[in-house]
Amino acid sequence: MTTVATESTVRTTPMNPFAPRADLKVWMGTEVVPVSEARVGVFDHGLLYGDGIFEGIRIYNGRIFKEAEHIRRFFESAKAIRLELPMTGEEISAAMYETMRANGITGDGYIRLVCTRGVGLLGISISHTACPMLIVIADKIALYPPEVYERGLRCIVSSVVRNNANSTSPRVKSLNYLNNVMAKLEAKDAGADEAVMINDEGHVSECTGDNIFLVRYGELLTPSPAEGILEGVTRSVVMELARRRHIPVSEKVLIRHDLYIADECFATGTAAEIVPITEINKRMIGDGKPGPITRMLMQDFVAYRNEE
Ligand code: PMP
């Protein structure tokens, strides 16, 4: 049978320039399938209510970076929302490596691990859902172009208030990223690269998809998990790398003013790694260039991830 493109099919299926590669393979539930068959049901509560969790993980030199830490956080997110993961940590690891193999990833790459609450009845009750759906996508990622690491990010402080840590905690890497999406949108509308988010006490929390660090008087400062942040895997690595360099590190309450008067500032995350921040609300940070401690940690991070 030949399919004829009618006006209505053309209208409902526009060419998406961001569509995944047609030959991509995705782990869906129990096996790897072609991306064209990787579908989530419209009754899945992940879609209907953002009811589910995820992880973003790096692959360096064919190995999953900080795998145990990511799997642990995935299980902690699941526990917090009472989502029973359908696989053990070992099985998830095996599924990730199988998905990498299916896509021929032997060098660097990125894994998106997702578990949705699964298909259920309409209505938000989790007792009306049965089968959580575990998904593994293994692909490439490039968050920022190389020049951004040279010039640094230009940020705004967002008017979108970070979710209260006693609401659905930002420590849960949930499928509810709308708050972060809105803050990122505000940054783009303002002509900036990123947004720093303030919590409802007026304290700095983090960026929309990265943790934030400041340097002042040679000391590294970052908000504590109580401020409504994700406890980033990269954040922990950076704190460890700083200690190895005998740079004092502390979790501290920070406000907008601390951002403006910082000597250096940078963001950390799995996709971004360490990226300098050189402007916040039109205030130049330090001398407007990535600072010496930031640069040193960026170099140390590259060495660390290549050794791991
Ligand atoms: N904060 C948020 C909101 C995130 O989504 C992420 C992950 N992209 C991070 C911080 C950084 O965490 P990690 O270093 O574990 O990637």
C-alpha cells in the first residue's frame, strides 16, 4: 500500500528539525527498539501529570561516568515519589550498556534515563496505574558551544521562584521541570544564556539545569541542598576537586548581592560540566572573564573524568 500525503497529513506531521536520528535505538521497558517504535502511551501519567523521574548521565571513553551515584539518585527520586522502579540497579546498568552497544557508542555520549509512572486511568491517583515504563536513550549531547566556555555565560536572576524544598523537592529529578523551563525562557527573552533561580526566602538556589558556585576571597561557596537544589553529581566532584587543591569549600546561604560581588562564578552539571558565568543582571563578575580558580577546576575536571 502506498501512502499519499494529503493536505491534512502534511499539516499534522510537519518536518521537525529537532527530530532524533532515524537509526537511533531506545530501551523501552524490556528491550531495545528502533526510535520509530519507542512510544509512550497517551494515558501514561508521565505525560498526563509529569509523574515520573529522570537522570542525565555522561559517557566518557565508552564508560558511564559516576554510574553508581546516578543510579543511587534515581532510586532516591523514585523513593521520594513512591515509584517502584521495575528493574534493579544492576539491571538498569545492563540496560544502559546494552543501549550504548545498540547505538555503537564506544567513545563519549550521553544517557537519558527515564521512568514514568506508566499507563493508568485518568485521574492522578497512583493506585490507578500499574506498569512503570523505564526508558534509556543513549545519544550525543553538546549543551553549549566551545566559545561559551571561553567567554562565560551571561545570566539573569529569574523572577520565577524556585519550588519550595518542602513542596515536591527539587532534590527529586522529576518530570516536572516546568518551573525551570519558564526561568530558562525568561533568560532567553532577556537575551541572556541562563537564569539563576532564587527560592522563596530570597536565597540563591541554582541555575535552571545546573548548580551554581561562587568564589570570594579564594573560597568556594555554594548553596546547600536545603535551598531547593538538585544535589548535583558534578557539584560533588567539583567540591572534591577543590578540596584536593586545598581550596576551602562551604555550603552557604547566598543572596543576589553575593552574586554581584563574587570574584568568580560558574555553573556545574552533567551536560555543561563546568561553565564559567561572567555576567549576572548586567553586572560583570570579577573582570568579566572566567577566573583562575574556575579555569583550574575546569582543567582538573577534564583530567578527572578521563581517569575515572
Ligand atoms: N540542577 C538541576 C535542576 C539539574 O537538572 C541538574 C542536572 N542537569 C543539575 C543541577 C546538575 O546535576 P548533575 O551534576 O548531577 O548533572
